[in-house]
Amino acid sequence: MRIFIKFIIAAMLTFLFGLEVVQADYRVTNYQQDVHIAENGMATIDKTVTYKFDDDMNGVYLKESLTKPVNGYKPYQWGGLQTITIARNGEKPQPIAPQVGDANIGYVMSKTRSSVEEKVYYPIKADDDLTVKYTYQLQNLIINWDDVSELNWQIISNWDQTLENVKITVFLPNQPAKTLKGWVHGSSIGHLTVDKKRAQLRVTTARVKANQVLELHTYFDKSQMPLNTNIQSGHRAKIISQTEAERTIKHNKTLRLVTIYGFIVLPIVFIAVLILTMWYKFRIRHQLRQAQQKSGINMAAIHIYDIPNDLGPALINARIRQQADVSKVIVATLMDLIARRKVTITYQNVSDIDNAIYRVVDESGLRQFEIVLIDMIFGKKRVVVYQHEFQEQESRVSKRIHQGIDKFQREITADEAKNSIIDSVTTNKVTRTKILMMALLTIVGGSAIIGLFFMANYSNIWQLWLVAGSMFIISIVVLLIIGQQQTTFFTVPDGVAEKWQWTGFAAMLHDIANLDDKTVLDVQLWDKLLAYAVIFGEANQVAKTLKLWAEDTNMAVINLPVYMIYSSLGANWSVNLANNIQTNAGFESNVSGNGGSFSGGYSGGGGGGGGGAF
């Protein structure tokens, strides 16, 4: 179940944040473009770009596409580069000339029929602010129709980083403009200002994301371009207005649907599944309480000072589904055998822990899984084993443990099944349903988050990101909550009663440092306590407390071999031994017991402006 939850979390995080985070080497903190159109249709463009660099780089570049618009007969024509200037960190702008030889400052122009690139070589240092101004001309941007002049242009198309603080202004040659209408297409949110008196259009937006398009479509009175030679027959004003109106209506309708689904439909479906999932969790808790009440237990677990039954820590781990790591099960079983005088541990010098010696001295009355454990550690010939052999990956002990671990777990399972206190029918049914509910929440929540991701990206409604983030957090929290819900049902009344007793015993071990009455615990029980404390994850604390108690009472502990191990070899003995077995013996740690008013769209504009740094 923990693996399932981790997988879900990893999947969601991977989707939301990507497989890796790429740190950009620069940002475009300001982008301004002034387009002055002459009466002959020639556009003189002043493009000012401010970069903020985080690393050393060689320069910047500008691209301009010359592709014609959908309704145009002629491609855009490059009118020539006028100037390039660069201002570093607010200093006086420096004109850039064509590159000569291998000079580290200069520009290189590459021109094809479909595009022009200006590559500007300029040594850049980390933390530099660079303001680059390009002045150049384009022809054939404007088409003179029989009724109006039209501009349909992708001003921004393929920048490799997000452009911030974008401002684009188009100036017509004659003021005022008798007719002037405009539309902007793209995924950004911004404003279009149409000023007929000044005969200009202004587009502003906080940002245009990398590789996204910002397209301007406008028409104005034909008298603005009396000398334009890019002429086509036909009446366009009515067609453009109708097309743009339809596109706007369609876009607004889509936005309404996005709003309805993003803020109403998906959250309602998600909340419904959430409520269903939480209802099932409380239903499980109710069923567990009912089983406890039917068994005559009407109170929470209390401190139990006596071991409920001495079946051995390995079998109890499987019997009550404690789910201790198999490495701890091995250590606890070994400690139990030592406490029962089946195995001895001796040493000559407390400072020479690595050479402590383990021996098998009595095999009478052992269960099959205990015999398998002795085979794993001591071999068929029952050879003596040194402490350091547990720590060496290629030692005979490590190899035997690696080879016998599966059989050891199988024997524990078989022994537990002979007299199980687990209601397997109810447990399996409830567990399957819980997994189904978690899967349903994951699928519905994941689908809703993915849907909101695309909706927010399309519409730029930032509140949708908030909804998606809230769903993600709630999904993770609820998955963790229901994932931790116990689904193991014990037989009524015996199984429930025994589980209750072991819960009380574990609570006592956990709180043992705070127990005031040291006589409550039989001294002869200390070795057994330590063996079981390993299974419940409390061995270290229990050992420290017992050591303090022994010192307070000046008690001799010569007859308590497991306690002597802790006293002599250190309170971390069992933890370290379990870690050594787990990491060095070459097997994976398992769980014993087998539990289990811009508008979107595109209006056919030509061209496209991009750029970046290198």
C-alpha cells in the first residue's frame, strides 16, 4: 500500500512539474516594438529587447519570418537592416557593425527566401543587463483591397524564452484614421487599444510564453496607403468583421465552457468521489469498532505488562500483521532464541564486539521457521558465528541468509495459517474495495487536474491553476489518510481480543520510559521484552530504560543474556544488526505476513518574429 501511494504521488508530481526542471540562462524582462508604416506600405520597425543574464553567453539573435499571410499573394519582403545598438547595464548604447573575421563583437546576417536571422556576437557576463535595439524594414505587410487596407501579421512567434512586459505599437502615416479596427490572437491575456484620432494601435500584455504566437489583425481606410503596390481585388472589411466576430463568439463560448467545467463540473465530480472515499474510510472504522464491541472490548487499548502469548516475535508479527521488516524479524527471532537459551552469545572483551561468538546449544521444541533460521545463520553443521560475519556481504552467514530468506518467510506464513486469528474473507474484501476507492480517486483526481491544466493553459484563467493545485493537495492528503487506514479484520471474539492485548503491550513498550513503577515488570521477562520490542520498533528505548532501572536497583543481570547484549554491546545492537542484515546480506526488505480582450485562435497572419540568446 505504501508503494502504491508513493507511485501515485510520484506520478502526479511528474505530470505537474515535469521530469526535470531546466534553469534558463537568461530572461527577457522587457519587449517593445514600434512599427511605423509609410504610405507605400513599407514598415520601419524599432524592436527593443532587454535581457537579464544568469550566465556567461556569446550573444543574442533575432529572427524574422517572411511567409505570406493566408489571403496574401506576396510574401513579406526584407527591406534591410538599418542599425543594431546594445546598451550594457544602463550604459550608453553602442552601435554594432557587421562582424569582421573572428571578432567577438559584430553581427552576421543570414537570409533565405522565407526568413532572416541577425546573429549578434557580444561577450556577455553573468548578471549583465543587455538592451538590444534593432531597426529594420519589411515590405508587403499591408494589402490594399478594393475597400480597405489589411494587416494580418504574426508579430511574435518563436522566442525561446518568455517575453515579459510586452508592448507593441503600430503607427499609420496619416491622422486621424477614418476607419480603424483591430483584433489580437494568442494565448496571452492583454489589451488592444485602437486610437483612430492618432491613427495607431497598441498591444500590451504582461507576458508571451516561449514559442507562442501573438498575432495582430487590423484593417483601416485605404487612403492611408495610396502608394502601396501590394494590391489585391475584393472587398475585405465585411468578411474580416464577420470572421473575427464569429471567432470571438466561438472563443467566448469556449471560455464559458472552460469556466463551467473548470469551476463547477470537475470540482463537483471530484468532491463527490472524495466524499465517497472518505465515507468508505469511516465505514471501515465503524466495522472495526463493531467487531471490537462484539468481542466485549469497549475501551481503547491500555498498558499490558505481560506478553499476551509467547508464540515468538516472528509468528506474532505475522499473526497481528505488525509488518516489521524481515531483517527485524530475523533479529527478533535470534534474540528470542537467545532468551530461551537455544543460542548463546559470548565475548572475551566488551571492546571487541566484532568477535562476539554465537553458538547453537539446544534445538528441542523449535518450530520449523526457527529451524530454518538456525540453518540460515549457523549452517547444517551448526558452526559458530562471529558478530562481524553479519556485517560482511560475502561472508558465509550473509550468503546463507540470502539463500534462505524466502523459505524462512514461507515457513512463518505456513505456521501462522495453522491457527490464524485474521478474518481473511472480510480483510480481503475490505482491502480490495479500499484499493478500488483509492484508484477511483486517483483516476478522477488525476483526470480533473490534467483537464484543468489544459484549460488554464488555453484560457489563461489563473484561478484554474488554484483549483488544480487545491485538488492535487487534497488528493494527496486523502490518499495518505485512507492509505493508512487499517483493513485487517480479526476473528470475533478471540482474534480481536488478542490483537487488543498486543496493542496494549506495544503501547506499554512505547511508554516504558515514563513508567514509574519498576516492579510492574518481572525481571525475568526483560529478555523477552527486548525480543518483542524489536518487532514493535521500540527495542532501543526499552533497552535504555531497562539499563537505567538495573543501575537504580543495583541488580545483577548475569542470567539475562539478551539484556547483557544490550548492556555490553550497546543499546543499538539490534538496530545495527538488522541494518547490516538488510543492507549487506543482498536481499530486499519485505514485509512478513504477506499483507498486502485578446482572443484565441489564428486568423491566417503571415510572418513571425522570434529570437533568443546563445
